[in-house]
Amino acid sequence: MNPTPIDFYFDFISLYGYFASLRIEALAARHGRAVNWHGMLLGVAVMKTMGLKPLLETPLKSDYVIHDCARYARRHGLELGRKLTDPVMDPRPAARAFCWVKRHHAGTEGAFARAVYDRYWRLGRDLADAAEIAAVAETTPALGIDAHALRAGLDSDEARSDLREAVTRSLERGVFGSPFILVDGEPFWGSDRLDLVDEWLERGGW
Amino acid sequence: MNPTPIDFYFDFISLYGYFASLRIEALAARHGRAVNWHGMLLGVAVMKTMGLKPLLETPLKSDYVIHDCARYARRHGLELGRKLTDPVMDPRPAARAFCWVKRHHAGTEGAFARAVYDRYWRLGRDLADAAEIAAVAETTPALGIDAHALRAGLDSDEARSDLREAVTRSLERGVFGSPFILVDGEPFWGSDRLDLVDEWLERGGW
């Protein structure tokens, strides 16, 4: 194994992030790499820092993205329990839960993130609800996470502080989208760049 | 040949459009398709219609795009005579010249567009200057375009009207970026989607 993991940034509300989350571990493993999962918040990066409006409130692009995501899902045989046009959840409770798992169950945060993503996008549950997040621990016992501890943890000052710090650090590293991947510091934005990440790892850059 | 050409939309100020312009003809030809080249204006689509700021004035994304374009140029062995951070030309004279060529030298507009792109991005000339656009006709005699007629044509009411109509029509078709490709109406945005266009043509969609 190459000791330097790939940095994978995501927001749970991002469907493109979900798409990439399904492939990043296998991609990294093909090159002997681990994945370091990092939460980020599109609301802070895109709206506050970049001064842009949400994708689905952007004329022309919104129609394209809806079409593009459906095409991607068909190509990869994915069933979605949620439409892009459904109300977007507040991603902060789930992002804080991820921070709590990363601190208190280090090593399982990637699997936890994938389970959360699955529950939100494939099953269509609203993870702004702390009970729904805690249910991830119950329905995925292999994670070894206590649901009550998770539910308390996601509301803790510690998790709030960890999330603020993670978001600040992501912006400092130039991360502005989901998914966003850093390979030894080299930035790749978007699920449509996974093949390029693959090539970069294969060739060792260029 | 499949009688339906691929629609290829571009703005001369778009470096990603230039990148794609170098590959679209060969890609289409592999599938027995011709290419119908269409001018569009990012200033109208992105700034006026979508209400976004220019890419290079968008925090975080601007740094990424500069990095990404340099990486693409290295990967494809391209030399650029212009930096993304150089002042952007007024694209309208060149876009009107393209409209004039499309109307008066139908069939050569793709080659003309590639020659303009070459002069702007590889040679780094400012094509807001009508004399620089006319020089494209002189330095590319195979086009069979008279430089004086081109220079007069790009300032004509006819070309102005053609460009306005082309831009309006592009927006009606949902085109908001450069490059933007329609395959039998199926939309693909971005030079990083050329491989997907290739697959779409190969499989006949999905």
C-alpha cells in the first residue's frame, strides 16, 4: 500500500458525491491506496464563499443536471429513492454525525458515509432527522456504532466544532465541490473526473 | 454516414471549447457523423441568463480551472500562446465572422472556427481586432475565403442578426456552456464529456 491516502470530499446532499462514493474505494484500491473521507458543505463553499446560487436554482444548468444525473443512474444501474427536485435536507446533522464517527470510530467513517449516502439517495429517507441518522447505526451493525451514542454525539459541541474546522480546512485546500478528490494534493472536481483520477494514479501524474 | 450531424456549440473565448474543437471532428467521424458547428456567447448564457459571474472571477473555482486547463494541455501535448488569466477578448467580432462564413461559405465554417481558435489560443492573437480575424482567411487559403469580404461581412447587419438569432436559438435548446454538444438532441456539457459522447454514439444511447 502507498501510505498516502486519497482525500475524498463530499456533501451528503450531493448526488454526484453519492455517485462517486460508490466507486472511490475500488478505484483507490486498484492503485494500492486507502481513502481518507472528508465532509464538506456545499452551502458554505458554493453559496457563501463562491457567491453562486444552488445548482437547481440556476437556469439552464438545473435542467441539464437533472437530465445528466438520470443518465448516469441508468448507465450504472442505480435506483434512486429521491429526486434531485425533492426538497434538500439540512446536511449538517449528518455531517456532524460523520465527524463524530471519524473521531470516535476512526477507520469506519468511510463505511458510515456510504451507509448514510445509501439511506439518503437510494432509500430516500430524510437525514436531517437525528433518529434517521441513528437508524444507520442500527441497520448497519457491522459498523459497531451505538445508535444512542451516535445520536448524542451528532449534537455535541465537539461534533459542531469538528465540522466547522473540517469545512474551514476544506476551503483552505481549495475544495469547492462534491465530490472533490485530492491525490497527493492534485485536485480533481466532479464524478466525471474519476477516470482521470484513475489515469493520474496509473501514470503517477504528468 | 448517419445523416444527422452532431451539434457542437462553442465560444471562442472558451479554452475548454478550444480543447474540444481539436477532437470533435475525429470523434464524430468515427461514428459516421458530421459536425454542425454553432457559435454561442458565454456572456449571454452564463452572465445574463444564468446570473453567474465569469469563471475566473469565481473564488476557488478560478484557481482550479487554471490548474485543470494546464493539466489538460500537458496531457494532450498542447502549447498555448495565451494564459487563461490574460485579458479576455470581446468575442463578438469573431462570432459574427463565424456566422458570416457559415452563411456565405457553408461547409467551411468548422475549419474556419478551428483556424480562429488556433489563432486565439495557440498563437495568442487578439481576435477582437477585425484585421486579425481577416488574417485568418489570408493565412488559411484552403478556406477559399476572401479576407476583405470577411472583414466587411463580420461588421454587417446580416452577421449581427445571424449571431443574435444563433445565441437565442442556443439558449432555447438549453445550451449554457462551451463546449456543449447535442447528439440527436441529447445534451453533453464540457470537454470532459467527450468520452461519454463517444460511448453514447457507440451504444446508441441508453
